Amino acid sequence: MHFLTWILLGIFLLVLGPTVQGAPGQCPSLCHCHGDLQHVICDNVGLKKIPRVSEATQLVNLQRNNLGTIPTGSFSESKGLISLHMQHSQIREIESQAFKGLKKLAYLYLSNNKISSIKPGAFEDLTELTYLYLDGNQISQLAKGIFSPMINLFVLQLNDNKLRELQLGTFTGAKDLRWLHMSGNELTALQPGSLNEVENLALLHLDRNRLSTYPSAAMSKLRVVEELTLGWNPMKIIPDNAFQSFGRYMEKLHLDNMGLEKLSEGAFNGVTAIKLLYLDNNNLTSLPKGLRFTTITNITLSNNPWNCSCQLASLRRWMDSRQNATDAICASPSSQKGKQIRESTALRRCKIKAKQRPKKGPLH
Ligand SMILES: *[C@@H]1O[C@H](CO)[C@@H](O)[C@H](O)[C@H]1NC(C)=O
Ligand SMILES: *[C@@H]1O[C@H](CO)[C@@H](O)[C@H](O)[C@H]1NC(C)=O
Ligand SMILES: *[C@@H]1O[C@H](CO)[C@@H](O)[C@H](O)[C@H]1NC(C)=O
Ligand SMILES: *[C@@H]1O[C@H](CO)[C@@H](O)[C@H](O)[C@H]1NC(C)=O
């Protein structure tokens, strides 16, 4: 009996031993591993600490645990990591040099945590990082140069945080950034020059913030923005030349739900490629003459008090030529009130500055 007990205990330790110890080179406790430790999966297993994983590991999934913090040097033995998943893990703080040694990491997922503090130097060594997801956290401030190690960063997802102001130098070093998502923050201002270091942005999402003036001085160095969203900001006016520096590239512009009262006559200066324009749920009565409709495929105009006079003639011409049932109702003059722009009689006889029509001349 005694002998058998020892044998059973021996087998028990043999089976559990590696997971109990959790040293690098073995699959960590509570996790499961694939492909000779290449993938370490610890999804929703009640972890309170970051497990040690070996140099052979390329992907670690620590989603849905209770980690609290990412301490300095958490991954110092995991130099082979390419993809690190830490969403929904109750993380509040990222300490300085938290990712030290991760010089191959390309994907870092930190969405839907409670991160309010990112210590300076937190992202040291992340020179290969290409995708950084920090959306759904409590971040109110970003230290100057916090992203500076990330010379290859392509996508930065910061939606749904508590950012209040974009400081000068926030994006120093991240010169390859193409997609910047900052929707759903509390931004009241973008400091002049705060986007100068990311002049190659193609996508800039700023909707659902608190910007009450168009941030011209922050945007003026952007060159190739294709998609800009500013919806749900309490902005009354879009000023002249707002999109000029990237107007040749801009295809999508969201200006919906802003309480906009005026698009300045020169607001669309330099805009030559726009396809989608969202202007619904504002307080607009007219469109600027400078807005050219030739490239537009979709436009939203509903819930604005349109003034159905000849200043909307080019819009009407666009509607007529497309047969698109774009919803847009006249609020004035009183004779047109409640009518769809596309049916308004006030716009029927407007003279349009059109391309020269062939003049009636003597027939040959
Ligand atoms: C729309 O603008 C008018 C003045 O132009 C103002 O009286 C009105 O309150 C505004 N409505 C909204 C919803 O902002
Ligand atoms: C453009 O409008 C059409 C018709 O309303 C719609 O089906 C389509 O999804 C729109 N495209 C975009 C990109 O919004
Ligand atoms: C408008 O019509 C064009 C084709 O004439 C189509 O491509 C586009 O999707 C339409 N947009 C809407 C809003 O219906
Ligand atoms: C509508 O436009 C006409 C012609 O430009 C102008 O005289 C009139 O004051 C405008 N009405 C409103 C309510 O903006």
C-alpha cells in the first residue's frame, strides 16, 4: 500500500509538475499551449499575475483575467513574442519598461481595461509594434513622447477614453502612423502642431468629442487624410480652408450631429476627391458655392433647416442627375416649408453656372 501511494504521488507530480512550477520552457499553470509553446492561451482562467513564458512563444493570450497592473519587465524572458492579447483584464496601470525586451512585438491588444496610468517609458523597446489597441480605457493624458519607440506604428486605437487635450509632442517618433482613432474622448482642443509628427495620417477619427472650434492649426500639416470624422462635436462653423492641406485625398468626411450653422464659403477649398459627405442633424441652411458635387456619390442632409433658394441649385442639379432620394427638407422660405429639396418649385428656375453650353448658332 505504502509503495503504491508513492507511485501514485509520483505520477501525480509528473503530470502536474510543469504547470505547478510555471517556469519558462513549460506551459504556464492554468494555460494551454500549442505548437511547442509557440502559442500560450490563458483566456479567462482567473490569472492575477502575468505568467512567465519562454523565448519560443510567439503569441500569448491573457484576455479576461484579473491582472491589475503590467509591472516592469513582465516579459523579459519572452523575446520572441509577436502578438500579445490582454483585453478585458482589469489592468489599471502600465509601469515603466513594462514591455522591455519585446523587440519583435507587432500586435499589442490592451482594449477594454481600466488603464488610467501609462508611466513614461512604458513602451520602451516596442520598435516593431505596428498595431496598438488601447480603446475602452480611462486614459486622460498621454505623456510627451510616450509612443516614441514605435517607429513602425501603423494603427493607434484610442477610442473611448478620457483624453482632454492633445499636447505637442504626443506622437513624437510615430512617423509612420496611418490610422489614428480618437473617437469618444473628451477632447476640447488639439494644440497647434500636435499632429505635425504624424503627417502621413490617412484616417483620423475625432467624432464624439468636445471640440467647439475646428482645429485648423493642428490639422494644417496633414497631407494625405482620406477619411475624417468630426461628428458629434459641438462645432458651429467650419472655417475657410479647413481641409485644404489634404483636400486632394479626402474621400470621406463626417460632419453630422454637430449643431453646425455654417460652412464658410471657402470651407471646401482644395477638396477635389470627396465621395461621401455626411451633414445630417445640423443647423445648416445653405451649402457653400465652393462645394463641388462632381465626385460625390453619397450625401446625407436630413434634419437641417434648408433654405430652398437658388443657393442650393447645384445640390438640386446633383439630385436630379442621380435620381437619388436624398432626404432633405426645406424650412424656408415659407412657401417651400416642409417640401423635399428635390421637389421644391423654388429651385426649378435657378440659373446655374454650368459648363458652357453650345450656343445656338447658324446651322451648317
Ligand atoms: C439653429 O440656429 C438658430 C439661429 O440660426 C438658433 O436660433 C437655433 O437655436 C439653432 N438650433 C439648434 C438646434 O442649434
Ligand atoms: C450610399 O447610399 C446608398 C443608397 O442610400 C447606400 O445603400 C450605400 O450604403 C451608401 N454607401 C455608403 C458608403 O454609405
Ligand atoms: C446615388 O446614385 C449613385 C449612382 O447614380 C449611386 O452610386 C449612389 O450609391 C447613390 N447614393 C445614394 C445616397 O442613393
Ligand atoms: C434664404 O436665401 C435667400 C436668398 O439667398 C435670402 O434672401 C434669405 O434671407 C434666406 N433665408 C434664410 C432664412 O436664411
